[in-house]
Amino acid sequence: MVKSIFLLVGVLAVENCFAAEIDSVTPRKLKLENSIHRINEIVNQRIEEGISKANAQQEYGEDLMYIDDMVDIDDMEEDLYCDENALYTELRKAIFQSYTASWGLKGFDLDRQLRELLARQSYSLSLNDSIYRDIDYIEGFSLKLKELSDVVNVNGHLVGLDKVGHFFAEGWRYFEMIEDDGETIDSAIEWGREKEAGMYGYTSTGIFSYSDLAANLNGWRFWNKVLLKRDDIFKGVIANFFDRPYVTCDIQIIQSIRNRKIIRAWAFNTRFDLSDYIDGAWDEGNNCNSYADPIIEEKVTARINNVDPDVECPLIAKHCIDARKKYGYYAKYVLHPYCLIAE
């Protein structure tokens, strides 16, 4: 009776949590085509769509200034027609292919979309054939109710498509907390860790994914680069000086002449490239998982040994060493303890 009640609660709760997992061990020796170009193509198309829809919402009211007034454009007051709220809303709707910007399981929805779009380049594995097959309903109800995400090769890293969902969805939450709520990046990261220790991880799947946290943090970097109002925390002074935002508010020359007033609109300024963000810490074979209790860990470890007795954590120590350099101060928050001491 108690187990039945727990399962009922679990079914209801899983609808409100994003908790897809991947098996990064079983497909380790497969040779998958690099998906970087296809992922970039999909995301850039969606960014363009979001920009177009944000511009379509702009309303041009009374003339602010006539072209033939011979006023220097550079001396104009800040433009009134590039609506940042509209831009961020439409970008999220376009990236997640959703009618709304902030409702539902956005990251999980994107994960499932990418499974279809990248079906020929990804590897799909059923839960019953995975290293998690022995985790029961009570230990990880979300694993039983949601299929495993697919894995892809991104620049040589074996990465779950769920990480792309985390990148955009939880990355947005970090950005929102910092820009709208006045929180610090440390507070945002702590929120992510609490979610992994709760409904996004231990509570729903029995698994705490450090790779999810690495994807989350890089996702915040993406949303910050949309308008680039803050320097990138992982770039030096020179790199930040030459960095460019994805989107700029530009004067539309032809439209301005036709309408005899200055018209500005959002423009796609820099193409998105996932290579700017991804690293070996997104690969759970390097940035390993932790488990809710020793029983779950023992079950998973036994299955890993069946697949490959030589598997160690991390699989490629160099990726952990590189990740420590990249993340610096934040490494202790997004890297597994074994990744922190890998040599």
C-alpha cells in the first residue's frame, strides 16, 4: 500500500521535474558522427526565428526624428523600439519550439526534439539495457517513467542530449536569477546543485549529475552573450574586449528612409557555436555521477563492470585537468570530486 502511494505521488511529481538521464558507459566504444554542425544549424535557425518574431512585435508610433532633420544618428537618445523582454521571450519560444516562454518542461521537450532531429547521428539505449536497469521505482521513479536520453558525439565528447536541454533551460534560470532577481552567480549555481540533490536528481532518479551542472553554467554564459552586458567569466580581458553579442539593436537604413524616421530592430550579429561552451566535463564518463545511497551506487557499479571492467572515473583525466583550468573557482561546484583530483 505504501509503495503504491509513493508511485502515485511519483507519477504526479515527475510531470513537474526535468530528470532525463543517459548511459555514458555502454555506448562508449561506438563511433558516432560529430553532431556539432547539425546542432549549430538547428540552434542558429531557431535564434533567427526568435529575432524575427521579436522584431514583428515592434510598434512604431509617432515620428521621433525625421531623416531630413540632419541630426547626427550617434547623438540620438537610446532607442525605444528594441524590446529586450520581447527578444528574450521570443528566443526562448523559438529555441524550445514552444507557444509559451516559461511553462512546462522546456529542457526535456528540447531533449526529445533533438532525439528526432539527430536520430541518424545519435545512439538510443533502452533503460532495460543500460547500467541503470537495476534501479527500482522507489529508488528512481523518474527513470522508470521517462526514457533515457540519447547520446551524441560533439567534438569527440560523448554527451547526452539532455545536456543541451539543461544548457538552454537551466542556463536561462541562472540568467534570470542574476539579471532579474539580483542574485549572484554563486547563488544560481547553488540553486542548480539543490535541484540536482532534489527533484532533478537524487529524489527522482537517484543520480546526481555534475555534468548537468557544467551544462547549466555554460548555458548562463550563452544567455549572457545574447546582448553581452556582462563580461564572460571564463574569458580574459583581451578576449572579452573582442567578444561580440549574438544580437544587436541596429538602425534599419532602408526602413528609416521609407518611413522618414529612425527605425531600429534586432539583428543577428554573431552565429552560435556550441564549441564555445562544450568541454569534457559535459561527458559523464569524465565528470562522473554521484548516487543517492550506497545501494544504488553498488547496483550501477556492478553493471558498469559487466560492460567494461576497465572503466575508471574519470575515463580521460586530461579532460578533467582542462576543465579545472577552465572553471577555475567554480570547478569545485560543477566537477565530481574524482575529476577535481585527476592527474
